[in-house]
Amino acid sequence: MQIIRSIKKMQVISRQLASKNKIGLVPTMGFLHEGHLSLIRKAKKLSDKVIVTIFVNPTQFAPNEDLSKYPRDEKGDIAKIKAAGGDIVFIPKRDSIYPDRFETYVNCEKITQTLEGESRPTHFRGVTTIVAKLFNIIRPDVAVFGQKDYQQVMVLKKMVVDLDYPIKMIIAPTVREKDGLAMSSRNKYFNAVQRKEAICLYQALKTAKQLVKSDNVNETIKLRNSMKRVIKKICPTAKVDYIAFTDFESLKITKKVNKNTICSLAVKLHGVRLIDNMKMG
Ligand code: PAF
């Protein structure tokens, strides 16, 4: 497995590979867990060469967010990527991605305004900018992202259409711990007691889905209230940022659940902001 740190070198290698290989890309911010590894395995099935990137992208963090304490483990990540079947790891330097006078950003304007975008107004501009840069450097045929960051995938899919990237975008299912907690690098911030309470997001989503499926409840106001009760019961100090029911494709808010509805939520628990989602239909 090759480790590449220079943008120029990465460009040369991916252009050489492209003549004979389908290139699969898995962009990450490192500190890899089973969720990331499932994306690498998926990319492996869909392409000939898998390139995994590790870059903790400063432009997607707001000044009050956790950029400086974001967990890192480059050595461990490299070993995991190798074991999962990655062919190349691209680890660019911060200053080469964002040199001193950097001033060009990619911004998807509308579907970034709701949900995560409302609480984190500069977040998606950072995500689309870095992913566009990685797409330009690597020129993959396929790119794989996890459904856990559902809005992120929809925003990136929109960018691919709007900017004419010839890239197939794949959404891979969220990988969960045994108790249902969606895997996330941020789970590592919790102590044992807090970690148990972190299942409140999954439990709330499961409760809503159960109400839709078994009790035919479809008013989102009722579902949201039930979800809030579940969260409070499991973690009394939790602060719900949002619980939103939207159309899966358009991200438009819906008042009644139908087969295309997805429920997304963000909850702050013990200083850590977690997100999760589940299709209700
Ligand atoms: O999902 C992530 O880890 C990041 O947002 C991504 C897509 C790697 C861009 O920095």
C-alpha cells in the first residue's frame, strides 16, 4: 500500500492509474472505525484501486468547534486501511491544501440551509470545498460516503450534478455498535456512563419508526414529542438541537411521514454533539 503526501504526486499517480483502472475514493478525517472500513470495503467491490484520504479539514469546523481536539491516529489508520484493502492513502498537508492566500470555495446554496446547516452555517461550504479539491486531485470514478452524515451526502451529490463531476456517488449504510449507537470518531469523547446515554439518539429513532410502522402514527409533531421523551429519559441533561422529518431526496420538511421520509436529529450530550438518522418509510 502506498502512502502519498504530496498533491502533485497524487495527481500524477491517479492519472497513471486511470488509464487501466476504475478508481474508488473514500474521503475521511481519520481516526477510523468500523464505519469507515465498511466504506473502504464497499469501494473495493466497486473499483479496481481504492484511494483513502485522511485530512482533518479545518474549513468545515467553526471557531467554537472541536478542530484542535479532533482525535487523530495516523499510524493506526494506515494499518486499518491496509487490512481493509485500501491501495493508496493520501494524507495531504494542511498548508498544501489551504496555502496562505487560498480564497476559492465551493458552496451549495440551498440544501445546506436546513438541519445541520442551520446550526453549523459554515460547515457544508468547508465540506464541499475539500471534497471538490479531492475530486479534482484524484479524479475518482466512484466515491463512497456513509449515510450517518446523510445531509452531507445529499449536498455532495448535488455538487456532483451541478458541477458535472463524472463520479458515481455511493451511500453506504450507517454502521452501529451492538446497542445501536452510530459509529463516530466523536464517540471516543464519552466516559463509560456517558457512552451508555449516547444510545438515546438511536432509541428515539427506533421509537419513531415503531410508532409509524405499528401504530400508524404519521404526524411528525407527535413523533417528535415521543422522541424528545425517550431522549430525556435516557439522558436527562441532553440538549436536542433538532429533530427533523424531511423528504429523503429534496430535504424539504414534511409534516406527515410517507415512504420517502427520513428523520434526522442532532443532540448535544455531555458537551459532544452527535447526529443520526433513519428512514421512516
Ligand atoms: O465525513 C467526513 O469525515 C468529512 O466531512 C469529509 C467528507 C471527509 C470531508 O472532510
